[in-house]
Amino acid sequence: MNTAVAFISSQLSLSARSVEQTIQLLDEGGTVPFIARYRKEATGSLDEVQIQHIKDQYEKFKEVEKRRESIIQSISEQGKLTADLRKQLEQATTLTQLEDLYLPYKPKRKTKASIAIEKGLEPLAKLIFEQRERDIEANAQKFITDKVLTLEEAYQGASDIMAEWISENADARTAVRRVFEREAIVYSKVKKNKETEGAKYRDYFDFSEELRKIPSHRLLAMRRGEEEGILSVSITPDEENALNQLDRLFVRGQSPAKPFVEDAITDSYKRLIKPSIENEFAKLSKEKADAEAITIFTGNLRQLLLSSPLGQKRVLAIDPGYRTGCKTICLDAQGNLVADTVIYPFDKKQEAEGKIRQLIATHRMEALAVGNGTAGRETEDFLKSLNLDLPIFMASEQGASIYSASEVAREEFPDKDITVRGAVSIGRRLMDPLAELVKIDPKSIGVGQYQHDVDQSDLKKSLDTVVESCVNAVGVNLNTASKHLLSYVSGLGSSLAQNIVTYRKENGAFKSRKELMKVPRLGSKAFEQCAGFLRIPEAGNPLDNSAVHPESYGIVEHMAKDLGITVKQLIEQPEQRKKVSLAKYVTEKAGLPTLQDIISELEKPGRDPRQPLAAFEFDASVRKPEDLKEGMILPGIVTNITAFGAFVDVGVKQDGLVHVSQLANRFVRDPNEVVKLQQQVQVKVVEVDLARKRIALSMKF
């Protein structure tokens, strides 16, 4: 533990005590949201990001420790573990350092060097490599045998052995890595006869850029082209410089052995070291590009999940369509389906109008949601023409079809077809984007950058972390949340979420958080982790609808008692809260950070931290890309953010790109500095390329 703490605190520039306490809480089964929210005294008020970094580094540390033990055991079993080697292995802090030290002892298949050793040429290799012998040829003659027939064969065998020694030398590999780090160039070339097939990669047919400077999206595009068999991609530093670095390590003076050693160095570099280090840097650069792309994806996903909800309103939602009609459904304030039908506003307008008015009157609808896909703008126009005096919102259809065909949707609506399920998803995501989008694979939501090209395991882990963070930041209504939403609550998971839903069906709505303890298999640890993030609006105890953790209820009750009022009055009367002296309630477990959080929560218990939903309308004069003219100023919605800019929907069924250089009248390094997902913006049309289906926009006026 102490080694882990020292390493992690050094890596992250955090206090050793904070790291140690956080690791202990993680080992005890604490989740990142719980630790960040309810264990501030222990961690020194670290936030979720810092705690997640500690968790990630701790997992990497354990991985290194596991590999270290395996390597030490392997070398020990070979009888080659010296005290000095053990010390080097114990001091190594990365997997790369460990693998370099292990390389000479790693079991190998037959190599040129092992064949030469079998022929008895290792002593000759040692003699040449030491570079002290003056008469190389005379010594080499001694190794001519029935297995080694000529001097040339003896020299070649000795060179093969030396080349392997050089390639397995940790200092040599470190020196070449440094050259790669400073000077490596990534090259891409189109493969023969692939020009037409790979036209979309033409920017990379003859391309080169410094590896340390190449943006993640370019590297991922090149790697995708390589995967598809269109491009050849290589990473190469200056060869002469690399060889000079190796010469400095292994060449000693001007002995007669020097040419032999130099030849072995060149062979070792070209045949063994460079391919190995190139593969290593290809992997490292891909991991770095993956990490950057995943960071963009997770940032976008967080913004989307936390986008403004309409709230608990009765919603009529329409999934538009021309030929097959508009699938129309009604949801109650809890998101339950109460009616569904199909209307044909473009063929049977009068009949469609009658159905809409009847549904609105019968189910007392409060808002209208229209999917933003095919026929979306036209359906919106139809609804506006009815003068219904209800707000109309365009809702993103991205991922709705994925949900409608999923097992989740079939469970919810076993007797409805996918068109009805899709319309339900559109309506629900207007009411509460977070609660609905957690049911869809985040990769299908369409806010990523090269999401199918990055490491899928790392992507899933990162996305799950973001979803968990968002769900717990907002809080979950225990009596209305779906199994899928509950599964992301701290400490629960899929199994306990299902148990909660089953208990709710069998016993009715939860009346208190304490009742959670009656849910099968939900023990005290799970209760500790989840309770503070679950809300019960109808509970007898008002604290059950707040972010105050049940373990702190006694503190709040003590505050109210000292003031001679009830907890409800303490929540409702700000002048009473101002009388509370926090220092009086400090204990070993609850310090000022926790007490300050409690008072803040009492000011607005259970308040949704998301911003309220604002109405938005596209420019009525543009419906398709052909309507766009250079210089037009249009309202738009940010739909996706990448490293190179932001995509904006201006209502023509094709998003335009605001390049990062066009986001502001200043230098912008990261588009997130200027825009957020779902943000309403004003853009200027810069260029419309109908043939290539590209729309260039600008936010510089």
C-alpha cells in the first residue's frame, strides 16, 4: 500500500494522505460518486475526476505488481535471478521497464542467435563484443568446425548473437525510444491499385507528420485506412541518429573489432530493435489517440446526458414519416404510454388534425415533441398550423431506432411494434434525456469521434463511468426510475436494480429510504453507497427527497431540535438555517465539508442540477442544403463536438461544420472552450458543397 501511495501521489501531484484514504475507501467497495460526495473529510475534498484518476492509477499499479511477481518467479525458476537483477526489477515502475529487463530471460522460439549459440559461436561473439582482442581472424579460425564451415559463417553467427544481445539491452532500447520520442515521423502511402477504392483517404495517400504533433483524428483516420487495406502506415525516426546512439553505448575506441560490432549494431537496429520499438510506438500512439478520442466522446456524452429536461409533463410525441405516416403517442407525466395511433398529415390533413386535437383533449397534453429526422420540419409546420397553444419541441432521433429494436424496448412494450417504441423514446428523451438515453448504447447516440476505431473495452469503461457520474449527479426517483437507470446508481448494478423494480411492483411505492433494506440482497454496504442518490418525493421524511445521506439525518435533526423547529421547517425557513453554527456539529466523521454540503442541500432539496429547457426554432426559409446561400446568418443547435470543430444542425437534415479556426475571433485550442452540446448558436454559412455533401459554417462575425 505504501509503495502504491507514494507512486500514485507522485504521478498525480496529490497528498499521500488523500491518496491513501481514497485507496482504502475503494478497497472497501466505495464507488467514485459516493466517495466524492460523502467522504470529503477522508479524501481532502477530492472531486470525482481526481478520485477516478487515483482509481485508474491504482489499477495500473496492481497490474505492474502482478507482472513483476510473474517475471521474478520466471527468472528465479531459471536459476538466473541475481540480487542486482531483483533490485532492478523491484525498482521498475512501468510495464515497459519490466519487460525490457525480462527480455534476455524470456523463453524464445528458435532465433538466428540461438542457432549460432548451438554451433558454439557464443565465445567468439563475447570476444568480439568486448573489443579487446587485436587478432580477430586468428581467434575466429578456432571456431571452424563441421558445424561452422567458413570464417564468414563464424563471423555471421557471432554477429547474430551480438545483435540479439544489443536488442535485449535495456539501455539500448531506452536510447532508441528517446530518438523515436523526439524525431519519429508517421508516414502513410496508398497501396498499389487502391486509389479508387480508398478515395475517401486521398488526404493520406502520400502523407507524413511528426508523430509527437499529429492530432488524434488524423492518426485514427490513417489507422482505419490501414485496417481497411487502403494505406500502408509506418513510424520511423532518423536512422543515422538512432545508430549513433547505439554506437555510443557499444563501440569502444578503434579496435579491430569495431567494424564487426558496428555491423551487429546496424543489423540489430534494422532487424530487431526498430521493428519492436516501431510496434511499441504504434501501440502507444494509438492508445494516446484513443484516449483523446474517448475524452472527446465522454465529454460530449456528459453534456448530452445532462442536457435540459422538460420535466414531468404530459407529452404527445410524433415520429415523423411520409409514406408510412407519423407514429403518434401520448405519455403521462411519469412517461407511461397511454395512447398510440398513426396520422397522415400530408395526405389526410383534416383527419390528422382531428386525431391530434382529440388526443390532446382526452389526455390533457402539455407539450408536443417531434423527431428531427425525415419529415420532421414538415410535421412541425403542420402542428404549428393548428394553433394548439402548446409548446412544440424538436427532439433528436439519434439512437431511437437502436432502442426500439432492443431487448430493453421489448421488455417495456412487448405488445407494441418498433415504430411505437421509437416514438415513445422521442417523447421520453424530451422529458428526461438522462433517464431515456441510459437505455441506449452510447456509441449509437452519435456524439463521438472515431468511436468504432478506438479500443472498445476502454471506451465502454469510460462511457459507463460518465453515465454513472451523470446519473448520480442528478439523482434518481426511486419510485419511477427504470431498471436501466437504477443500475447506474452508486452501489447497485443490474441485479439489485431488478430486485428494486420487482419489490416495487409487489409492494407498491417506497415510502422511505429505509425500506430499501427490505429489498432482497440489498445489504448495508449497498445501502450506504446508493441511498444518498435515490429520491422519494412523496416520503414522510423530507430528507428522503434530498442528497443528504441517511447517515447524516441525525445531524439535521439535531440542528432542528436545537432551534426548536421541525426538519421540514428547517428546510422551508432560510432565516432559521442562517442561525445554525456549523462548528457546533463537527464530529470525527462529519467535518465542515459535509456540514456545508448538508446546509446547501437543505436550501434546495432534491433540485435537478440541469438547466431548464429553452424553446428553439430553425429559420423557416431553409429546409434543405440547396436553400443555403453563402453569407446567411442562421440559428442552429450544436449536435457534435470533435477535436477539429463542432457540427451544427441548421434545419436542413445535414449538419454543417464549424471548424475550430471558425469558432471565435481568437485562437481556440479546444472547441469545448467555446461551445457545448445542444447549445443554441448563431452561425454564418461559409460554403455549401452539394457534390461532397459538405456545409462549412462560421461563428466569426
